[in-house]
Amino acid sequence: MIEEKKDLIEEIQKNFTRLSKGQKLIAQYIVDNYDKAAFMTASKLAKIVGVSESTVVRFANALGFEGYPQLQRGLQDIIKVKLTTVQRVEMARDYSNEEMILKKMFKADIENIRATQESMDFEVFEAVVDKILKAEKIYIIGLRSSTALAQYLGFYLNLILDNVKIVGYGISDIFEQMLRVSEKDLVIGISFPRYSNRTVEVLKYAQEQNATIVAITDSFVSPIYGLSNYCLTAKNNMASFVDSLVAPLSLLNTLIISVGMREKEEITAYFNKLESLWDKYNVYDNEK
């Protein structure tokens, strides 16, 4: 299927000569304005190009899609990588007031969580939980906007397990932090658009060391998907220049709780000890 390919624009260009006259008009518009076309309905695209809506549907079919919505999703996946931050800001220029922003952002995040839940492969999810519990050491790598996700996952897994290492920028180089990774270890790579090249490089190194790799990313066109033994995807379809991490965070919550429930008796004793320490050193405000 075309939607599994990394560059739909290139695919459109490759098939240009065999398209009908009307379909060529659509193809040219998309190539020149992919950032706008990705969020247009079939009828709006047809009106702008000057063709019928059925021609737009046939254009999608000609590229191997079941219909226009599938083509549109393919375009949206690609622009998450191609668009600069400046172009993303430009996309949001139609948000005329804060009320519109509030409604649109909440709606987008709700849809991302719903799509993530519906597309989740439970067998893969269960296998990832197994690997987390069986690994000799767990390395978590997430850079740029994914740093917050890596830190969050690492913080809570560290409360449950004693073999978790968060890899990131600091005094030591990232590769120095990964120096001892081996086939007994698990490396969790987290990467969402715009994908960090450094994360890809680190996972390639881990792959060379025969470590088991779990990718947490947005889709199967992500550059870290092909490096992974297991992949969990969370939707982050953007509605602005800010990458939405709501669905990825919800996925991480589910993963943390699933690991915790497998170790329920052990972590209950551990948390009781932690609570005593927190009380003793006034870590939290306990005043009523």
C-alpha cells in the first residue's frame, strides 16, 4: 500500500504521466501545496483545483488508496516530517480566537487518544510488558520534544524497577551512556515528529549490540520503526505548531500501570517504604 511508503509526494510525481488530465491538476496542486491539501475535504480540494469531487476520489484510487480519507491521512503523516515550525505556525493562522483554539485542541487530542486505543495491538503491548520485566537493564532514549516522555516513563519505571537508565544529553555523551548495552538489555526509543536523527543513530548502535528494541512512535513510517523488535504507536496528529504528546503520554501511563500490576506485591512494600521516607523528609505537603 502507498500509505506505508515514506514519501507520498515522490509517489505522486512518479505516477504523474499515467494520470488523467483532471487527476494531473490535483497531483500538481498537492505537490505544490501539500501542507494545505492535507487538511482539505475532497469537495474543497475539487473546488480549488476545478474538478469534480469524483475525480478527487478516482485520483486517490489511482494511487492505490481505498478512498480520499486514506490519501489525506498519508499526506498528514508526511507533513509531520516535512513541515518546518514556521509552516506549522502558518497552518494555525485561521485560529481567530482563544475559544476556537480551546475547542479544536481538545477535540484533536481526544481523537488522537481514541485512534491510539483502536489501533493498539494487544499482543505486541503484552510482549513489551514482558520484555520490560525480563530485561537485565532498561535504557530509555527520547530527545527533543520526546525528552519529556522519556523522563516521565523513566521516572515511574524507576519507582517499580531498579534497572532503568534514562539516556539523554548531559556530562557524558549519549553513546558513552549506552556503552555497555548488550543482548540481555532492552532499549526503549521514543520519537515523534520531527524525528531526532540522534535517536535513530543510538537505536542503530543498540541494534548492532543485539539489544531488544522497543519503538514508541507515531506510525509505521517513522524512522525508528524499522529498527525495532516491537513497536507501539500513538497518534499525535498536529493541529498547530505544537506537537501533541497527549496520546503518547496516555500510552505510557498504560504501560507503567501494566508493569506495576505485574509486580503488585513487590511495589506495595516498596511504596510503603517510600511513603515513610517522604514523610520523614517532608517531600510532600501533608498539611490538611
